[in-house]
Amino acid sequence: MHIGLIGLGKMGGNMRTRLRAAGIEVTGYDRNPEVTDVTTVDELIAALPTPRIVWAMVPAGEITDAVVTELGEKLSAGDLVIDGGNSRFTEDERHAAQLAERGVRFVDVGVSGGIWGLENGYGLMVGGERADVEELMPVFDALRPEGPREEGFVHAGPTGAGHYVKMVHNGIEYGLMQAYAEGFELLERKELVHDVAGSFKAWQRGTVVRSWLLDLMVRALDEDDDLSEIEGYVDDSGEGRWTVEEAIANAVPMPAIAASLFARFESRQDDSPAMKAVAALRNQFGGHSVKKA
Amino acid sequence: MHIGLIGLGKMGGNMRTRLRAAGIEVTGYDRNPEVTDVTTVDELIAALPTPRIVWAMVPAGEITDAVVTELGEKLSAGDLVIDGGNSRFTEDERHAAQLAERGVRFVDVGVSGGIWGLENGYGLMVGGERADVEELMPVFDALRPEGPREEGFVHAGPTGAGHYVKMVHNGIEYGLMQAYAEGFELLERKELVHDVAGSFKAWQRGTVVRSWLLDLMVRALDEDDDLSEIEGYVDDSGEGRWTVEEAIANAVPMPAIAASLFARFESRQDDSPAMKAVAALRNQFGGHSVKKA
Amino acid sequence: MHIGLIGLGKMGGNMRTRLRAAGIEVTGYDRNPEVTDVTTVDELIAALPTPRIVWAMVPAGEITDAVVTELGEKLSAGDLVIDGGNSRFTEDERHAAQLAERGVRFVDVGVSGGIWGLENGYGLMVGGERADVEELMPVFDALRPEGPREEGFVHAGPTGAGHYVKMVHNGIEYGLMQAYAEGFELLERKELVHDVAGSFKAWQRGTVVRSWLLDLMVRALDEDDDLSEIEGYVDDSGEGRWTVEEAIANAVPMPAIAASLFARFESRQDDSPAMKAVAALRNQFGGHSVKKA
Amino acid sequence: MHIGLIGLGKMGGNMRTRLRAAGIEVTGYDRNPEVTDVTTVDELIAALPTPRIVWAMVPAGEITDAVVTELGEKLSAGDLVIDGGNSRFTEDERHAAQLAERGVRFVDVGVSGGIWGLENGYGLMVGGERADVEELMPVFDALRPEGPREEGFVHAGPTGAGHYVKMVHNGIEYGLMQAYAEGFELLERKELVHDVAGSFKAWQRGTVVRSWLLDLMVRALDEDDDLSEIEGYVDDSGEGRWTVEEAIANAVPMPAIAASLFARFESRQDDSPAMKAVAALRNQFGGHSVKKA
């Protein structure tokens, strides 16, 4: 099997390596000349057998839009485009329709595993037509972790379902991290507990809270046992926001994941306009002193 | 009627003024010689007709404990002590029992109104025996706002009920302030809205959100229309914590008031240990960069 | 002054009455023949002096879209359409552009006050061009409450700003109601407190939590002192959702208002799929018993 | 080594088995004659070599109090009591002091692993004197999971630290379960996703959210793929409450774990008094209809 892969960054580059190690032929394209296999998308397309399979692994939004548009213009009827990036599921319907006008097929794949995927394999959540997914199974099998297929791969539904499940996966991830983080802060604050890092380490076997994220927390604490070297500043890349938006759109209560999202927003504020307002109100009714900015 | 009043600070001092204006004779004691009427508690006690009525208006906790203990030792059977401070309701049972050993009666009163109480009157929430409360009605009528008695006064139940209702009042207050504050922050952030202070001002009449706190928000914005002069740093004096603790003890869901409390905790943190942990985790699994402290 | 008013329901009907009482001539149209002044929109338009002013007071979404579209087709350059319904602010830009193609002007107005507006006046939050707003001031002055104009009216910014401020107003309203509601539940649960309805009543004067919503809570408790006659089922009409969506879009932490929204979602569920999952997990790891559905 | 073990329920019974399998001699006592080794605590004490080691594995609260009291009366100076139950950490100080009066030593141990501990070993979090902990290492090594000791065991600090770390562990557990549960509900609600159980199963390898709890969720969905057979009713056994109480006492923001706790409270309510209040308020200001109870 021989596929094209557009985008050879942190994720795409490792995926190329893993695919090749599994015997899948990969022609990769990236704007970075140091990592690319070909110098243009045209060249990539020319290198592929028909029907062509091209996996896009580029940032969601404008860049994915541009890649899908370019592929729509340059591929032929019967070819197949995979969006493995972190696109919002609502984009998939649009991309699929855009490609369908040219007879080009579309499959969306949510890919989890981060920088560890090269070694451990990637969890794959797929949306699209059954026949298309079948055709891609050798690629998915190469990327997914060792073990039973269904423990690292799911065909979750039609177009968009792959990114939807990945989106919810990331929303859950926000909640899991926040739970460990709140526990960490309480343990750090409490003088009674002398060995916070050791406590996290001791949770790795036998306990109810053991997980891969816990293992990573232990790794982080091994490097910096009170996290004094880093700031409590946390970005968000969109999927947590989309998850809460979907909760709202579907009237699903989502208090813990929403709290995790808001905690990230707060982490990036130098000062809180809301808490200025509360401070001002307390001053007004009770004469409580305020801190001058 | 003639009562003793211990504690002549921001609250007690104004209450003395309001009581006297209503024809209640007040002998006040405070450690501050500039405001006190007598130089010792003994002198205060000596000045009062029997059965004596002494209103304690001092900070909750150790100071209230000390005043109750002293009064228990110095008063006589049939006298009556009122705790009008912000004591936790669980203290009331203890204080009542302590005084009862000497035959001294006890009434707890939650007092709301802050620095505006002198002018507007104080909202009063009372716990204790019916007969004792009856006896104190001239005092309560002098302190409460103009208008129907039941709109500024309630005998809510037995010992502790006054402080309990006041505690919940303050928990609600946390939630109300947080709601206005979150709305303020969103309006401030949104460029589309050119007149945030004017919007709050325009809510004062006719709208669903009109309230005394809104009026105070308007006052604050009149003085500093984007609150740029103050910091988003908010203390908490205990009653919000107790309210959430009581919610937990009684299995009452209290998400909005708890969120308001946690927002205050966050407002006082220079950096968040929890968000350090989340940043560290994201770095571990995804290679996402962290900010160095 | 003479304006057209489309939509004579709970809000529009009362607004017509209030406008006429203030000397504004109003021609009203509604599909309900019992309340309408004219039988068609064409007739309404024919009745108005030019430049015509037509206030739409109909449900947000498809119906407002249809009314704006019809008015765009039937009005003339220089005429002016007001959307006083609960449209999402993002609709305003679209409606304004649609009307501008025909030279028709557009102003958006958030109207607060509910069924009490007839008597108390309506809080008005306006978005649009300064000149258009000036022209409409007699209408706004007739609708708004007595008292200083700026306490019941704001021109908050350009197109969309009126509905934006109204949206945030409603988000705050969610938070305020939730705060009172959480306090109510705790007081109801606590046996120590004998007079919950009386406690709310006693907060009406002098306290920090006094507000119009509190007055309404007292009214509700006067009718049914433990609310035993009604179910804890709460709809939401969109503005709370939009407020939280805007918070997410603008990275504004909004924990209390979001909690209020989620509480409404929960109130409408017969059973919680999420809590089924938690029950299942506890059963799996700890053998804790589950309730059979 | 030979120890006494009081309490042979779901946890204690399995622990006896695991200890014996590892060559630790165990004399067990339980009120249930079918599982007990001896008929009285006196008999148990008589069977042990001195200094005696007695592990209490009974429900927290009154029963643990009773067992500690009885052991304090019946053991001798130099003996050692272990509380391996789910006691609140504040109890430990009290129990240690009570036993110290008789020269009896005390160690607190948080034990995680549930019904799987027999097979997988138990995660152990220990508080107490270093020398006492050293002496107990053969017991701890027998109970903890295979693998490096520090991945299933921690001596976290002095008396109380073991139960404190276990309490926080359980608080985190609440948050983790809630995160999966909220994601489950959203996936269940969304028609786009055809295979919710398959999606959870596919997260078991390679993804960021993989964990033991996820594995258990997969087990639960294998048995009942939409959880239709069980009710969304979730008890709480105290440790989640204590964790949030400690957060409040230490001014630690804990929004996600608190949300998880409140969700459990809600799950047990037939109707919500708070949402009755919100429904009543909406009816009052907007004439919105309410559902009759």
C-alpha cells in the first residue's frame, strides 16, 4: 500500500515513521524542506497509485481548509482524502461535500497519542463510509497500538463521527487532568503530607486512579517535584471549547469539564475583571478594603 | 429601654447611633477609648437596669468567645446576651449552653446592611426563644428598616437559626456578586459593547436584574468606569465557606455558590499549583511548551 | 409619532398599551385577529407616515427572520425596522445587512421587564446608529420606566450591541436566580430554620441581597410557601446558552452562570446518563450496588 | 510474621487471603461466624505474638471508634494498631492519642483497589512513625501490587497522612469518573455517533484518556451497552465530601471535584427544591408556565 501524507510535524512525522515500519509506503509533503519527501503537492499526487489516498495531518482551520481545497482541485474521482488533524466535526461535512463535487471520497480520523504515538501507536477514531474505512484498514492497523484492533480503533459513524469522538475524548482529557491537578494542589498545600510526589508515584499500581496521565504526572514530578520551575499557564487548542459548546447545544450538563475549561481561561489572566467587580462590590456595601492595582 | 452594646466598630458604632435616634438608651463599650462610653465591661454592666440586655457586636471566633465568657461570668440569672456578630451557627448552641449554666439567656442575630445600615436600617435574622425575642422587639424595631416589620426582620427559629439564615444570606450574596461580575467581564471583553458602565446603569429600572447590589455596582463604575484602579483580589470572611460546608453536610447541590467561593480563592493566588500540574501534563503527553516560572 | 408594531403577544400587546398611554400612535399587527389593528402587514405599512418605523416584537429565529425579510421587501429606502425580540446578537448584523440592501435602517433593542413592563416600564438596551437612535427616543422614552433616562435605557453600541447587552443581562439573571435557589434549598433542608418563607420576606429591606427577583421570590412563597405545588423543571430560552457560548468564545471564565445553565438542563432530565456511568463505574471497582432501572 | 485482622468483609476478607498467600500468618475476627477465625477479640489477641499487630478493617466512624477503643483497653504497651479503613484523617490523631495513653502504637493506612485488590494487590498510603512503618513492611509488601514498591506504596507522613492521601485519591477518583461520565452522556445524546461503547473500547490503547477506570467503563458497557438497566443514582461514602471540605479549609479552588460531588447529590433527588425556586421565579417575572407537581 502506498499513501500520501501532507504535514510532517510532531504528529505527521512520527506517523510516517510508524507507517513505514509497518510496511506501508509513504510519500510525505511538508513546507519544511528538511523533512519533506517531495517538493510540491503535485509531485506527491503524481507519485501515488490510483485510486490515490492522501492523509492530511495539518493544523485545523484555515490550513486544513486550504489543503482540502487544493486536493479537491488536484485529485481525481475515486481518490480518497483523510483528515487526521484536529478539525471541528462540523468542518467534516463541509469538506466531504466539497470533495464529493469532484467525486473524491473523504474520511475523518481523530488521532490520539501525542508524542508517544510513534512508540505506543495511536488511538484512532474514524468517521466515514464503511467501504472507505475497510479500504484504509491496513493504514489504520499500522498506526494503531499493538493488541486487539477494537482497543485502539473505532469506526464510530458517518462523516464527522471520528472527529466528534476525538473531540469528546479531549474534553474528557481536560476533566481528567483537572481532577489530578486539584488533588495535587490540595496535597501540596497540606503540611501533613510530606511526600506529594511519592504519593502520586504510589498511585501507579493497584489504585482506582491509575492511568496513563497519572504515569505522566509521575514523570513530571520526577523532573521537578513541586513543579516550581513552571508557570500555571495553560493554553487550550479548541477541542475542550467545542465539547462544552456541544454540551450546551445538546442540553447535556457538563459541569466538571466546563470547570476545567474555565480554569484554563483563568490561568492565562494577569488579573480578573470579574474579581475586580466583586472586590468593588464588597467595598461598596461593607467598606471592605480593596487592593489598588 | 436601656441596653449595653459591646463593640463599636463599623457596625456597632452605627447601630448605637441608630438605636439612640429611635429612643433606645445605649451604653457602649469598646477597647478604643475614643468611641467607648464606659471604660470597662464592669462599668457597662453596672450602668444597666435589670434584667440586663447586652448586645455583643464583635468579630466572630475568639473575640466573641471571650466576650460571651466574660459576660457569663459577670451577668446574673435572667440577664440576656445577644450575639449580633457573624458567628458560625454552631457556636450559638455552645454559647447558649455556656450562658444557661448561669441562668443567662441568649439570642443570636444575623445583621445585614453593612455601612448603609445607619441610614437604611439593618436586615435582622433572629434565633432564640419566643419570649426573649418578644422582649427585644423595641431594639429590633429601632434597628430594622422602615416599612413592614416582616420585610426587615424574621424570627427564624431556635438558637442558631438567626446566624444560619444570615449565613445563607451571605452565601447567596456571593452568588449574586459573582453573576454580576461574570457578566461585567464578558461585556468588558467584547468590543461590540461601547458602554459597559452605561449598560449597568441602564439595568437599574425596569429590568429583571435590578437590585441593591446592582445599584452599588453602578456606584463603583461611576467612580472608576472600568475598575482599572483596583485589583481583582477578594477576601472571604467565612460565611461563604460555611454555606458550602453546610450544603455538603446536607447533600444540597450548590454549584453556583461554590463556584463563587472558589473564584475568590483563585483571586488571591499568585500562581495556581493546579494549573502548573495541567501545564506539566500537557507538556508530557503532547510536547506542548510550558512557561518557565 | 406613529409607529407600526408587529407581534402583539405577552410583550408586544403590553408595549402597545404603554406606548399609546404615552401619546405614541401605534398600528399593531398580529396573526391573532382578536388583538390586531390591521389585517395584513401591507395594511400596517400603508397606515404609517414616511419614513416608516416598524417595531418587530416576535419570537427570535425563523419568525423574526421571516418578518425582517417581509419588511425588507415591502418597506422603502429611509424606513426603519426595530427588532425588539430576543434575537441572538449575531442575527442583527445579518438582518441589518439584508435591510441595508434596500436602504432600510435597522436598530436592535433588548427589552427587559417581562409581564411587569406595562406597569413599571421596560429596561431598554439599544444597538445601532446614533442618528437612528435619536429619532426613536420618543418611543424609547415612552417604553422605559419613570426616572432618569439613563437608569432604564442605554445606547450600548453599534448594531447587535443592544441584543448583546440584553443577552448578558439574561445570563446574569440565570446566575442570580440560581443563587437564591441554592440558598432556598439549603434553608428548606435544614430543620433548624422554622420559617424559610419568612426569611426570604425579611431580606426585602436593609439586606445586601434585596432585589426585584427577591421580591418575586417572596410573592411566589406567599402563594405556595414551600413550592410543593410545582415541579423543579426549568426551560431555557436561549440567552443563557448564548452567554456561556460567548464566554467560551472570548475565553472568559463563567463558572457560576454556566452552573446555572447546567442546573436547568439537569432539571429536565428523567434520569442522568452521566450518573448511570458513575454508578456503573462504582459497581465495577468497588462492588457497590446499583439501582436497577 | 503473624497479625490480627478485624473485619473480614469485602475488603478484609480478600486481604486475609492475599496476606496468607504471601506467607503472612493471619488471625481474623469478624462478627460473621461464617468467615471469622476466632470467636472473640480476646481470643484474637491471645493468639498473637508480642508485640502484637492488629489491623482494623472496619467501616469508618462509630465502628472504627469502637474497635480502637476496645483494642486500647485490651492490648499492651508496645502493641500496634493499624486503621486500614476509610477513616477521616482527623480521626487518626484522636485514635493515636487514645492508644498512646496505653503505650499502644498507631499507623493509618489508606487502601485502594476495591474488589480487584485480591488479584492485583492494593495501593497503600501510610501515615505514622518511621520505625513502626518499617516494622510493618512485610505486611505492606504482601498487600501491595507486584512491581517496584514505590509504585504501590507510600509512607506519606506522620499520623493521618495515609488517610489524607487516600482521601485526596478518592476526591480525584470522583473527578475522573465524572469526566468519563459527562463524555459518555454527550456521545449517547449525539446521533452522529453510532458506536458509543465501541468508542470507549477504542480508547483503551494509545490514547491520552486510557486508564483503569476506562477499562472498567468498557467492562460495564460490555454488559449493558447503553446502561439502560441501571439508574443514575450514585451514593457517596464521605471521602469526596471531606476532600471538598479540606479544599475549602485550605482555600484551594476545586471546581471540578466539587461539581462531581454535587452531581451525586443531584442524582439522588426526586425533585430539586432549587429548581422549583427557579421555575417559580421565571413564572413570576415572565409568566413562563410551570409544571404542576
